[in-house]
Amino acid sequence: MPRFTAAFFQGMRFFIKRISAVLLAILVIVLSGVISSGAENQDKTLYNDGKGIFLISYSSDKLSSTQLAPNINSFTYSFGSKVLSCCVLNNNLFVLVKNNKKQHSCCIYKAYGGNAGNPLIISNIDVNNSSDIAVDKSGHIYITDSSGKVRVFNKSGISVKSYSPTVNKLINNGEFILGFSGSKAYKITASEITLQSDDLSTTQNYKISDNYIGDYYGNVYNVRNGFSKVFNNHTKGYYTTAESGKYLTVNYDNRLIAYNKNGGKVSEIKCNNTYALSSFNGKTAVIKKQGSDYNIEYILDSVFSTAKGSSSKNTKGLNLSKYKHTKKYIYVNKGTTIAYFKSRISYNGYEIDFLNRRSGNLRTGNKVSFAKDNNKISYTFIVRGDVTGTGNVNSRDEAMMFKHLLNQEKLKGIYKLAGDLNNDKKITNADLVKLSRLEN
């Protein structure tokens, strides 16, 4: 009996050691996966396709997209497999995703308005965490595979071309694609790839518009003129440039400097704490970052035609027609920033002043005034669904409206106006349903 007991415990110790080793190995693998996936996440990055400005980030199988201009909306997409890269064309997101169900293939999702639809399966291609995607105006899809080669596919996912030069990054440029590798830049189409430059200053390049590319050093290149350099380099630093009408505006050393297309300086204004500039519809958006929030502070139609700060003048007269308004109130949707509101109105000769808010999202109860000579016109903002005055529409607003319907706590004044979402001058269950659809 003692021999049996000793043998039993010896066997149990051996078994426990083996199990512990296996569990430790699994833990190491899991932690390695977590660390690896964390390193491959993309922080918030600005994208522009000439028509809109997007702030995009992705992690694991999820992608978050916030459109800053010309409209404001936010969506989060879940794809079930790891997101590798994305691009924007005509306000659509094209997302490159690993295909966990089939080897030597990948998935392309076309996402818009919160709906990603069914994926396009691309076969006979190996992709990895360094793979990139771009789409031209004719619908051809360009993907860098795991070896760095550029593969071209038609709208149906059928391979039409493969290029051997190694490319690290792709950028949409209208009817053709730009490819970058070290100091080299390529012009890529569905029929050919041509070297445009082999002496770029840095690999950190970004799109200004379909005509221009900027880099980390502040250099600006005309991509339709053999990648000729428009500007000499500034002091080292990530200074963004945007195209606005006939001008290129550079964010440099707390200043906005406007140049003509030949690189000649035209005008300059101070602009502290500018995060970035971005182009859309021939305009330049000046973007500020406050904590984790990104807001368009104001929009330049041409060379500083819209002045900096909370006061500004325009040339078209006072016109609020793009918003529903009465003699006292202006109605806006959730997520409307002060900068975006200003970009959609005109106020010739009027001084504009936001009395209790200077930047960021408008809230129910915020006020704006327009002053000219000795006259002043004032309005109060009503943010649809924002019955708590926070600038958001969430469960707190839903709870407040529910209390109103149960006669526990009544909404009054501007907050009742914010809750009347079907415009019948009363708050009913129909408004509660509409509000739930507006929640963040």
C-alpha cells in the first residue's frame, strides 16, 4: 500500500507538471497574440478623397469611421476577421480584411452609412499585416500582397495585372494610384506601372488632393507634373498642406501660410494648435485636436476668406436657409460643430459671436448672435434629441423622455422642442422611438 501511494503521488506530480507546462505555453501564445495585435492597430488617421474628410482607426476586426466634412456622422463596423487596411473613394470605405475561412485569399468590404454588406472574395493572393489597398475611379482594386507586389483586380475580384516592384504604401489619386517604396514613387494603373521619382525625402507621405502629395518634412509635390517639388523643405516636422481653390495652404510653426501653385507666398495668418489641414470640394478644413476629440475649427473657401476665431465676415449677407430656424431658434442635428455650422451659413457685414461656447459640438441651449451697426439678432440652438443639453443623444436623453411620458419629470421650453422629433408640437411614444434611433 505505501508503494502504491508513493507511485500514485509521483505520477500525479508528473501529470501536474505537464499540465502546467501546457497552460504556460498557451498563456504565452495568447499574450503574444495580444501584444502583436496591439502593435498592428492603426491610430486615428485622416483620410480625404477630395469630397469628404474621414477620421479612421481600426483594431482587430473592428473599424471606426468619423466623417468630419461635408457631413458629420460616426459608424463602427465589425468584420469578424482582422482588418489590414482601408481607403476612401466617393465617401465609401473599402476595407481589406483577412479571410479566416479560406487560405490564399482576402475579403474586400465596401462600407457606407454603417452598412458593410457582403464581402468580395479575392482568391489566389496572400496578404499580411503590411498589405495595403487602393481603388481607382474605374473600380479597379489594388492590393499589396505579402511579398510587396501590387496585384490589380477588377470589380468582380478577377486578377488583371501583377507588378513586381516592391511597394509599401498605396494612395488613391483619381484615375490612377500612387505607390511608394523608400525614396521611390510609382504611378500605377490597371495596365502599367511607371517610376515617377526616386529621390523622395521620406517614406511618410500623405495625400493633399488628386494633384498634390505632401511629406513629413513639409515638401509638396505635383504628382501630375512628374513629381516636381512645389516647395522646398521646411524644418523637420509633420506639417500638413491642403489645396484650396487656386492656393496651397501650409500649417507651419503655428501659422497658416498660403502659396500659389508655383510656390510663391501669398498670405499668412497665425493659427495656434492646428492639428492638421485637409482638402475637400476645393476647400480647406482647419482641424484642431482637444484630448481625444477632433473638430473642424473653420473652413477656408480660398486664401483665408474665412477669418480665424469666433468672429468672421463673409460676402453673401445673413443667410440661414440651410437650417430650419424661427425668430428665436435654429435647429441642428447632433454632432454639428460650430465650425461646420459657420461653414454652411453666410453673414455679410455681421459680427458673429457664440455666447457660451467657442468650439466643438453644439448643445441644446447654446446661443449665437449676429451684430451689425446697432442691431443684434440672437438665436438659441435646438439640437434634435438632445433633451439634456449635453450635445450628445444617448441613454440619458432616452431616460429623460421616458420620465416625461410617465409624468414623472416634464420637459419644458427648449428641451421640449429638442424632444419633438416628429414636429407635431407634443412629445409622444413616436418621438421616443425616433430618439432611440439617434442614440450614440
